[in-house]
Amino acid sequence: MKTPRFLLPAATAGILALTLSACGGGGGGGTTGGGGSDADANLDGRGPITYVQGKDNNNVVRPFIEKWNAAHPDEKVTFKEQTDQADQQHDDLVQHFQAKQSDYDVVSVDVVWTAEFAAKGWLQPLKDKMAIDTSKMLKAPVEAASYKGTLYAAPKDSDGGILFYRKDLVPNPPKTWDEMMGMCSIAKQNNMGCYAGQYSKYEGLTVNASEAINSAGGSVLGKDGKPNLNTPEAKAGLENLAKAYADGNIPKEAITFKEEDSRQAFQSGKLLFLRNWPYVYSLMSTEGSSAVKDKFGMAPLPGKNGPGASALGGHNAAISVYSKNKATALDFIKFIETEENQKFFANQASLAPILTSLYEDQALVAKLPYLSVLQTSIQNAVPRPVTPFYPAVTKAIQENAYPAIKGEKSVESALTDMQKSIESAGAGQ
């Protein structure tokens, strides 16, 4: 889901960690009753395992697991499919980790959950005999899979926000926010909405609000890692969304949009511009119901004076410290990162590879011509706040950005309250 202007490169995500009080657990792995550590147990265990991931919209997980199972009949993987809602996926993982259940061996972890889960001792540190080779991977996803200098998950796929646009109506995509807003007259002439992202009160709103602030030259966190929302730049960013919603350039129904709602609106011809993740490329290109099959292009998100700043997206594959078969689990996550499988994920689901070499693979680029745009998005992306208190932080962003966009709360009040809530997120921990 990326080194514009104000922003630190995504590769420096570690220094963006909120300077909050240290969290209990220390990231060392859950302790056992005997004083040992769950992270030290079952390192040589082999046998069947379960892989847990959100809804497989593009049908990549099942064929991938079938290939593994055919080659490993004694270490078969069972796929546990969650919903397509990130918040529900997170809560499901938390419930199983808290119960110390061993049946969630390898789990797909959103990049923003890694610090939280690692700090609570739920993820197996990928070091020593459990180490993986990250030398051929994009740096930003590796940083996003690390906490306090230790790798806790294997980068599985990366992501960066992309601007989808109707190239039949807009031959040259806008490079700035103001330029895009100026093109909304084209939408009106064609009886369609102008621009939408994801504004329902969930994780997608954190992404969209953060991107708006970042792309206007502001930041949710300053260089010192503390919230930095009472700035003219942060105000300008959130105001961009609020003003566009107020004047109709963002359609009123978009306040309920999540990823799939917004995709379907654009795919059915109801939007001129859409902010979404690259996964929608394959769906809009191949689904029979798509009204925009050969009519859309992809470009970097527009910013203040040029390309904007995407939030770093993507998922990591992590091993639960409670797994009984960690040796098999380690082999499985290494299997995920092979060049063959990374190509399959890219071809089948438009998922951004984590291997640097694939962005220069001519056959892959020919099939997925937007890869250069996506690589730029990832390289210049800004991570969402890296903190073990992320659920409280993202809640603060959502609960204040939502009424600001709807016009129910002033942008100034929203940012002030957001700042206070983030500051208090670690208080007393």
C-alpha cells in the first residue's frame, strides 16, 4: 500500500515508533509456566499446519496451498479463511493468540499489526535457526515486518495506494490534488461521481486520512515519533477531503465506502477517479461485469505539488509462538517468498512482489505494466504509526477524521482531538 517532501522514507519506519511507554511483553515471546519461552519451543516440530488469511478474493491461496500439499504430503497446510474485513481479521487473531491456541500456525498479518503482536509476545522471532533471507527484498516491507530491530514476520506482499482513473475521459492523469479537483467538471459532464477512496469508519479511513495529511506536506507523527497534527499542512490535508465531500466532488455515498464498495462504484462506471490498492486491477480487468475493462489507467496518488504519499500497505506471514510445528511453518513461509510464487501472486491477484528483481522482470512488466508506478508508490510510502498501541491510535484517527469529512466537526477540532487521543494512547501502559 510511498521520499516525498516532509516524509521519512518507509525504510525508516522503525524510528517512527511512537515514543510511548514500553509495552508489557517486550516482544520476547509468550512465557510458559516453567519460566521458559513459547518462542523457544517446538522449533524442530514438523507436521500439518494451518494458514490463516483474510478472504481469498482473487483465488490465489488455494492453488498455492495445493501446490505445497502435493509436494509435502506429511506436512499438509489447511487454509482457514477469514472475512474480508481487516478489523474482524485482527480481532480473530487476537482471540486465538490470547487463548494460546496452537491451530493458527502461520497467520497473515497486516503490516500495522506486526508491532502490536510482537510486543505482546505472540509472534515467533525470525532469527537464529528461524531466520529467513531478506537480502533480495524491498527494504520497506522488511522494515514493516520488524519490531525493535528484530524480524517478526516474513514479508508476503507489499502494497501502495494507486490512483485509478478513466483514461478514456482523462488522457493524462492529474499530478496534484488541485489539478484532480479541477477535472471534476468532466465527471459532472458525464453524470458520474468525481473521486472516492475509503471513508467508512474502519481501518481504510485511517489510511485515507493519513495519506491526505501526508500528501499535503503534513504528518501524523513528527520526526521525534510524537503526534504532529496541529500544523497548517495537516489541516490542509484533512480539509482537502472535507471540502471535496462538502462540494460533492466526493459523492455522499462514499462516506460508507470500504475497498470493495469503492471498487464496484468505479468498476460500474460511476466514478472518474478512485484511490484503491493494486489488487483491484485484476478484478476490473477480467470480471465480466466490468464496465471499465479497457478504459482505466493507474498513476501515483496526487499530492500538493506532485505525486502524493501512499500509506504503506501489504501483509506479512508470521509464525505463532504457540505453533507445534514451527519447522514446517518456517519452510512454508519461505515457500511463499520464492520467485515462482511471488510471480503467481502478482499475475493472479495484482499483489505487489516483495522481491526487488521482479519489478525489472520484462515478462511480468509486460503483463502488469503498472509495476513501475507501484514500485514508486512503495518506495515513497509512509508507514502508519508503528506502535504496540496501534488499535488505540487508529481509533483516534477514525473517530475524528470521519465527522470532519462529513462536516459534523471542524477540521481544527478534529485534529486537536486526534492529537490528544494519540498522546494518551500509551498513557499508563
